[in-house]
Amino acid sequence: MLLLTALRRIGRGTISALNEGAFFVGLMLWDLSLVVVNLVTFKRKIGHVVPEGHPGAGGVWPEYIPPGEGDSRCSCPALNAMANHGILPRNGRNITFKEMTRTIRTTYNFSPTFCLFVPRTIAGILGRSYSKDTLDLADIDVHNGIEHDASLTREDSFHSKSQALPSPALVSALLRSATGPPPKVSSAGKSDLPTTAERVPSDTFPTSSPYSDVVTRVAADAPDLTRTLTPADLSRRLGERRREAKENNPQYSQSFNHKMFGSSNSSTMLTLFGGRIADLHVFLTEERLPAGWEPRVRDRMGLTIGAFNRTVMRVELGIEEEVKGPILP
């Protein structure tokens, strides 16, 4: 009986590994085909990146409502913003993985491959079925799953059990780290800087919002909204965070995968937001999509895994802290 059980377990494990391998190979081949399509097709027109009939089309986003008591939020500003705008359920609960795939695609213009890979990975980490199960946003923050130490916008879980809200000090440090030049004005002559009303001065931001402290404290540091983040800026800031976290968190840990998660999360600020501090200021302090904003990636098939990873590797390989210490412990 024991031998039969062992053989069944080995067989099931082998089949599962083969299925995952086949899925990954198929996904990468699909992604490569999308890269080719992007190369031979025209980009989406400015102002028409979000498909017609979907939230955000023409830069018109659904009403922004900060989360209330009992609402579920996580360490990912992009998913939180979708819930704050009602693109995902506003309470952040009982979200199907397939719904997440669909809405990420239309909101941020990621490729179908990316939008399948990430929610499916989350489902695997949580031990759930991608096709059948649901999640609350806070479920994503199981420590050392997707959530990890040395985040650019969240304190380590050792210091803050809840990852639902950004850290004012970390967001401010990130925004002030930008050294890139002002973004170019569009061909239509439209400025990338938000209007006074769009920035929402801290003294008029509703104090009932859980983000009010973040807005007030970051505003006090007066980040330069005309600047842009560069890959070198992100590499430098990620290196600083890893060093700070290692010094101050007695339970600090980061595997290779978590370092890549950190560089991947950071790289969305370069790809989807073009590094523009004016937009990121609103996005990171209030977890809101600015009025008139649309993804800076205009490729017809969206931002593919292959194209995205070029930016991710540029950021990760530029982190000097990874080569300053001894090779062996």
C-alpha cells in the first residue's frame, strides 16, 4: 500500500511538472509571436490606448473612492487603484483570477501573455485554481510569496503587518530620487503635468481617506513633479532599500525570485508610466489613476513579457549593492 501511494505521488508530481513545463514553453512561444506582431503593426493612437467601451477609454476613469473599513487592499498599487476606481470590485474581495486577467489587460495594456502569467502565478502561490477560485486583494500579501522585503513603497512586513497602505517616507524617497529630465510635450502640445485640481492639495484632501497622511507627508517633501525616473534611478533606489532593509529587519530575506519581483514591480513605473513623477505622485500617494492618464505603452498587443523583461534586467543588473559585498557568506 505504501509503495502504491509513493508511486502515485511520484506519477502525479511528474505529470504536474510536465504540464507546467509545457504551459511555460507554450506561453513563451505565444509571447514571442506577440513581440513580432508589435513590430509589424502600428501603435495605438495617443488617447486611444484603452479600448473603447472599457473603463478609462479616452482618459475618463470611473469615480475614485478610497477604501473604507473592511475593504481589502494589498501591496500592489496597480491592483489597489483598479479597486479604488471600481474596475475590480471596490471592496477588493471575491475577485476571480480570470477577472483580474481581463481587467489588467484593458486597464494597463499588458499583453495577454503577461495578464495570464501573473494571476496564474498568484493562484499557484496561494494553492488555488486559476480557473475556478477567487481571492481577496490582501491574500496576495502572504509574506515571501509575491510580497517581499525591501519594497520601494511598503515597509517590510516585520515592521508593518498590513501592506495595504504605502509608506509616506518610502514613496517620498522614491519620488525625490528621480533625476531624469522633464518629459517631452506631446505632439498635440499637451503638458504632462497635472492641473492644480488634479494634484489635490494636501489641505483639501479628505482626512477620512486612509491615504490622507501619505498625501500630506509626501506633499511636505515637495518632490519635483517635472522630473522623470530613469532605470539608473530605480537601480540606485532598490539598492538602497535592500541595504536599509537588511540592516533594520532582523528577519530580512530575499531570494533571487523576490529580487526579480522587486525589479519587475519597479519597472512598471518606467514602462506604463514613462517614469513621469507628475503621474506617479498621484498614483503612489492616492493609488489613483490621474484624469486623462493612459498607459505609455501603445503597442498593439500590449507590453509583452519579452519586452518587459528587457527593462527589468536593465534595472536589476544595475544594482551596485549586489556586487559590493563578499561573494561567500
